[in-house]
Amino acid sequence: MTRCAAGLLAAIFALAGCQGSEMEIGSPVTGEEDYIALCSSCHGASGIGDGPAAAGLSPRPADITKLAAGNSGEFPLIAVMARIDGYTRAPGVMPEFGQLFGEELVPLETAPDVFTPTPPRLIALAEYVGSLQR
């Protein structure tokens, strides 16, 4: 391999590495990554409401590990997405995150035979919250 070709390959890999880092830092792509970036400071890593910012909040962040238990054992996916997005506002200090999820939409069945355009990141985040249920 010539020195020029080796230099070109190194530059391509360097640019690919920079682009990957930007995506990871600026745009989490999994529900868990979004949870860590957006929710864990208040709700804590395990979701019980004990994040580092929780002590200074009134009311305290909800224990989101008990959402299914408080809903007859069924995780309320649609209600959780509405709360995260900001569509429903209950008294409290939780920010609205809907603006962060971008404009990409996919159909989500929100009722039998009813499909609602929904950001995939919002679905992934709500599903991750569902995985925290006890």
C-alpha cells in the first residue's frame, strides 16, 4: 500500500470515528441511552426516583418502577409516552421532552386498529421505562 493510500484510509477512519462520536454524544439512539441522558438524574438509574437531582425537587420524582403495578399489572405505554412527550401535564417539575425526539415518525398502534405517527425514540424510551417495572 502506498503512503498516500494509507494516509487516505487513516483520514477516512478518523472522520468515521468523529462522526460516530458526534452521533453518540448528540443523539442517543436507544431507549436506555435516552433514559440515562434525560431521566436518570431525577428518577435514578433504577427508576425509583433517587437520582442526584431528586433531593432538590418538590414534588420528588415518581418511582417509575411501579407504573405497571399501579395499572393492574399492565404497563401503560401510551400514558408514559404522553407524559414524557409533554402531551399530558400533571403538576410537577418534569420537563417536556417531545421536542428532542426529532421529526421521524413511525406508526404505533395506540388502540385496536388505530395507528398514530410516533417518534421511534419516544417509543424506545417508554419501552425502556417498561423494562424497569418490578
